[in-house]
Amino acid sequence: MVTFWALIIAPGDWLFLAYVLLVAVAAIAWLIFRAQKRSPDDQILTDGAVLLISDGKITRSSPEARRLFGECDGRTVISVLQDFLGPAADKVIDAVKSLELTGEAINLLAYTPSGGAYEVIGAPSGALIRLVLRDANYMDIRLRAAEERVSAADSVLKKHRWEQETLRGLVASAPIIAWNRNEDGTLNWTAGQIHTRNGGVSAEQAVGLIVARTKLNRHPVAPDQPQKSRIEIVINGASETVSLHVDEVLQPDGTRIGFATDAGIAASAERTLTRFVQTMTETFAHLTVGLAIFDRNQTLALFNPALVQMWQVEPAWLARRPSLREIIDELRSTRRLPELQDYHTWRTRLLTLFDNTETADYEELWHLADGSNIRVLARPHPHGSLAFIFDDVTERMRLEQRYRHSIDLRRATLDKLAEGIAVFGPNGLLQFVNRAFHEIWNTNSETVYAAMHARQLVSTCEQLTVETETWQRLYAYITGEESRHEWTTRATMRSGRVLTARFSPLPDGSTMAVFADMTDSERIAMVLQERNEALELAEEMRVSLLSQVSDNLRTPVEEIQKLAADLSAVEYDTQIETGFSEGILEASAKLVGAISGLSDLNALPIQPFGLGSSECDLEECLSLAQAILNRQAQSTGSTISVTDIDGPRVVNGDTFRIRQLLCSLGAEALARSAPDSTIELSARVDAEAYRLTARSTTSVIRLTTVDQSISPSMLQARDLARRMRGTVEVHEDRENGLYEVICEISNTPPDREAEAADTAGDSDVAEDPDDVPPALEPPAKLSGIASRASH
């Protein structure tokens, strides 16, 4: 027990404890002395509230006990204790039971429900158990005070132990060295180690270097003043040194305590900062912007070469660090400042920037006498300084002026256009509309203005037109909700005007809308359409008239031809009658040929030369020529067939001319073929030329009495071939009944100027008399017969 109290009681409380023990010993001695003078019974009952217990019942009690418990003789000790101590009686009752069974003495401190403290002492007394309750309030107070002191001492002890363990753990685990040394460098205590990539640094190495440096430093060191230093240690011959940050304090007893930490990061940062300062210095030297830094005394502290050139002053004068006032006055004398009405007020306002440099914010544009423009800015600099930046923006302003002029010129150009133009930005806001837009939509700058959202303008246009889907699509197009491809549409205004609209994406995400008033063009188109319909009606009338003429002439002429053939078969007595019949037969044959030419002309549509396309689809031309010739072949029971094209189906040439040429070739072959024949149309194409052929394998030269003169269809074929840079040839085999008309045309693109000249000269060139169709000449024999008949 003594050992325990020695551990928990602070050293300052030993005297008090000794005093308490001395008092306790004296009290015990006095009690023993009193007990020896009294009788055993009095001695038993006169020591506080005494209870003598036998078999759990109180057999005798002292006056003090009766005062506390009342008349308790004969009662059970359990009931008495429960009435007096309340809930705290359980501990005492358990101790009494243990005393009855084992004889173990009792020494407890119990508390009544009212807060009173009593010392409970129990021990065997002969055959009885003696239980004593004494007032222990004073002892409880002293005990509580002692417990509080012990608890406080224990907390301090734990705190010191934790502090010691924490410091020991930190020093052991952290990159730190700590020591306590004498003036000569002898180490009294050390802990920790610093590990680097070049090896570990011990306290002995650090302290040895510190002592060497301390001996060189002869300045006295004040106690309790920390000395900070940086040392560099070379480990194991490494090329790089280890930097340590050292803090040391001189103690009153002459010893020194200190610690060192790794300063490698700080040293690296310092080297980086040094390189940065060097880089910034070199950068400032090459900047085209002038830089001047003035300290808190308004003295020039730093400038770069660009400033010398801009101010046109001597570098040596700037190196003498003139003040801002001196520099301003010098610049005024050299006319490197703008012309000012109140120079002194302006200078004072510039100098007052140093009154509060942290909030200084100066920006001004200097227009100098030589036409240059300098943009000047003043910004706060550390430690109460100001940094002035001088930027020559002369060329930039010229470019801006040119750009603005270009923008104004483009706007003026767009305003002169007849088409209405509106440009929307990527954010959907209207950026520009020209004058024609207002004229087309009957708006003005108040209803349609810049920064107007596309939704508003689209809504305005939607109310003025019949269509609605166009404007919904346009809004999605402007806001980027649909793919960005150029598209066009038509819009009909409620006033009856017709507009064409084209919407195109611009490179920066903007959208351009172009509107053109096509009302007059639409009217012209309607007139042309009506005229075209009239021409188509006239064409139908022409075709009908020519068909009627052909049919009405062909029937009587064929009758005449038949009668003439019958007459020619009769043998006449004189030559005159024979001549009449032959003349009638010859004239009727030529008249039939002329009627056939008229039918060919009727079968071809009217279209002027030179309006065709530059490329022609031969398959379509062959199909159309077959359809046209089939109507003509029906009168003789013949058929027209088309073979597959040998080579590419698309060639260079006028579609209308090639179609006419195929009809002429087929008409010529049909005219030279017997009834119920088959005329075959074919085409062969290569890179240089293409060949068109009309072939009849049942040719009998049906008009045997007619000389092999040129027919109208052949004339037309030759003329078309000549216009298309081609030739026409006829292959005839009388024995085998073969008749071919072949046209070969160049497949290279034509010279448009030569073609135009050729087309224009068609009406001026006189036809060759030999090319006149025989059907259009008066029959010679018939003329002679008519002459003789008149005589």
C-alpha cells in the first residue's frame, strides 16, 4: 500500500501525508490506552455506533447506535442496515455475511441516502460479531481531496509520459535530428536520423559542422534566442550535397538544444526561383512591351530595353533610377506624352497612385504627336511598388480601323443587294439584316433589330406567310438541333408575293438566311407556261393537219399509181400513149415520196438547234425513234426493232439532233424496204466515235422505176450529221436484199463557238441544188406530156 501511494502522490504532498500518518498513530495509541482502562463490555460498546450481532440478529447496541438506528436490539442486522443506508446497504450486508462465514474483517466507507458518510468496521468479538459505524464526513472530505490530487498527479504523469512517447516517436519516425550538446560540441543526448537519396545524415555529422561554423562566428549569442542556419553536408563523396535547416537555442546552463530538418525541397525551390528570376529577366529583355517598376519611393527600380526604345531616352539616365516625376517631365520635353490641357493636374493624379498601391488601377491610351498610340497600364507590385506597362498599339489600331472599314464596306454592299439577308449567331441572336430584308418583309429597325432572338424573328415571318413547317425547321436549323446543310425553300406571303429562301451554315456556327422576291419571275413563268401550253396545242394542231393532209393525199395518189401501172401494162399502138402512162406512173411515185417526207416531218417534234444537252443517252434516243418510226411502219406492215448498245450508252452530242438522226436513218431504210419488213436500229460506241445504223435485210428497192436519187430523209440525215461532225454512208447489196444507212459521229466534246457559228450560219447557207428532194421538183416526163397535151 505504501508503495502504491508513493507512486500516485506527488512529491509536494509527502509532508502532508506524513502529518496525517502521525496523527493517525497518535489517535490509535490513545484509543488503545483507553481500551486498556475500560472493561471489555464498555470497550466494545463505547467506540461509535456499535452493534453486537449473533446469528444475524443484534443482541446488544451502544447508545450511539440506538441514537442512529432507534431501538434495534433483537432486530436483524440486515433490516437495520437497509433502513439506515438504503440502496448502499447491499455492499455492507454482503461484507457482514462474508465475515460470519470466513471471519474476514470489514473496513468500508458507506453513504446514507441523505449523503452522510460512515466508516463501517467489522470484526469477530468472541462468539459475536462486532459492527461499528463511525461518522466519516471529515475523512471523506480529506479522502476526496487526496483522490483529486492523486488523479491530477496521475493526469500530469500521463501527459508527461505521452509527451515523452510522442516526442520520441516523432523524432524516431520523422526526417529530423534532435540533440542536446555542450559548447564544445559534446553530445549529451541525440535522437533521429535524416535519410536522403545520397545516404543518411546523423546527428554527429550535423553537430560537427554546426560547431565548426559556431567557432568561426564570434558574435555573442543571446540565450533563449533561436539561431537559424542552413548547412550543406557531403555524404560518401556524392556529387550533390544534402541541405539541412538547423534551429538551435542556447540554454541558461550553457548547453544548446537544437534540431535539423531536411531542406532539400526548400533548396530546390530556391534554385528554381533563381532560374525563374533569370528567365524572367531574359524574357523582359526580349519583350516588345515596355516595362517599368517603381518602388514605394516612386523611384525606377527595373526597366527593360523595349522601354528605352519607346521613350527614346538614354539607358544611362534610366540606370541612375530617376523618379516618376522626373521621367514624366522628361517625356513631356521630348513630346513622348499626349497633348494635355491641364498637365499638372494629370501628373498629380498619376503620382497619387502611390498613396495606396494595393488598389491602384490605371489604364489610359496615349495619342502621341508622331501618330503612335501607347496603351499604359499601372498595376500593384509587391512591397508597395507599382508596375507600369507600355504597349505600342499603333499597328493594332490601324488593323482595327481597317477591319471596321472592311465591315462597314461589306455592310454597305449587303445593303445594296436586292436579296434580303439575315445573319444569326451561334447563340441564336440576330447579328445583321440588310435594307432589302426590311423591304421584302415590310419591317423596320424597331421591329427587327440586332441581338433579337431567332425565335422572335421566326414568329414574325411565320405570321406573314402561309407556310409554317419552313419556319419551324429554320428555328431548329439556327439553334443547331438538325444537321447543318444548306437548303432552299419557297414561301408564299399572305399578300400574294412569292419568296425563295436559302439557308446556309457559316464557318463559326452562324447561319445566313437569304430571301429573294420572285413574284415577277413567277408571273413571267406563268405567262411562259401558258405560252408553252399554247405552243403545244398548236403543235398538236400541226401534227393533226399534216396527218390529215398526208392521209388525204396518199390514198388518191396510190390509186393513181395503181391505175398508171395498169395503163403501163397495156400495149399501145403509139409511143404517145406509152409515154403518158409512164409519165403518170413516175409522177405518182415522186408524189408518194414527197408525202412520205411530209410524214417524216410530222413525226419529229419541233425544237430549235443548239438547245440540247452536251450528253446524250443513246438507249432513250433509240427507244423514242422506235416509237416514232412504228407509226410510219404500220402502213406497210413493217416493224422497227432495237438491238443492245455495243459500248457505253452515254455519248457526247445533242439529244434532239441524235433522235432526229435516228428517225431519218430509220425512215430511209423503211422507204427502201419491201412490205412486212423488219428495220433494225443499232449503235456501237467507243472512245473516239459512235456509229448509228439502220439496217433492212429484205430490201428490194421497192420503187424500181425511180432512180436512186437522194430522198428527203437522206438529205435530213446528211445535214444533221454535218452539224454533229459526222458522215453518212449507204451500203446496198441488191442480190442479198441488204440495205444499210450508217452514220458515224465523233465522241469528243464539240467546240461550242464553232458549233454556235455553224448553227447561226444554217439559215444563210444556200442549199445545194443537187440536194433538193426529187419529190419537190416537177416531174420532167409529166411536164413534157403536159406540154404535148397542151399542143
